[in-house]
Amino acid sequence: MNNNFPSHNNDLDSRLLVSDYLSADPEHVRSARELAHFLGMRPREITRMIEHERRAGIPILANGRGYFLGGSDDEVKRYVRRLDRRIAEIQKTRNALVPSPERSAT
């Protein structure tokens, strides 16, 4: 495991950003568990911080191994397309589980 994290300034006026600890190289990802261990937090806290940063416009992407920063607009667009496909699949599952008026009448 590579522990070459940048040092974090503990100044109270600065805010800890997970993105400060990520590479723009998708071959050098950091898992939520690895980040949590290094930062002394729980993995769930890390994933919440990542979502907060994403919603602020920081392009934190993920693959099956961990998180990394989007290095190009094309990379971010590809990731967004993957998210769109996941959303569509989740919607199909949701629709199958929620009774429609036609199905509940039978």
C-alpha cells in the first residue's frame, strides 16, 4: 500500500478536503478505507465528504478500486455517462418494486 499522502495543514481556518489526497491518475486510486485510516476517520465519513465535494463541483471519480480526480473533461464525461446508466438501472429496479395501478388491480 502506497502511503505517499500530502501533508495536511491543521490550521483551524482550513478545511480538510478528501480531494487534496487524491491523484488525477486512475491507476493511483485511494479507497475509502485507505483514506479513512490515514485521516483517522470512518470510511462512511469519507464517502460523505466525497459526495459533498462532488456536489461543490470537484470532479472526484471512482472505479472499482477507489477514488481519483478527473484529469480531463472527457474522463469526467465518461464517468457521468456511467452514472447515468446506473441511475437508469436503479430506476428500472425501483419501478419493478413499486406497484403500478395496473398491477395492484389484479
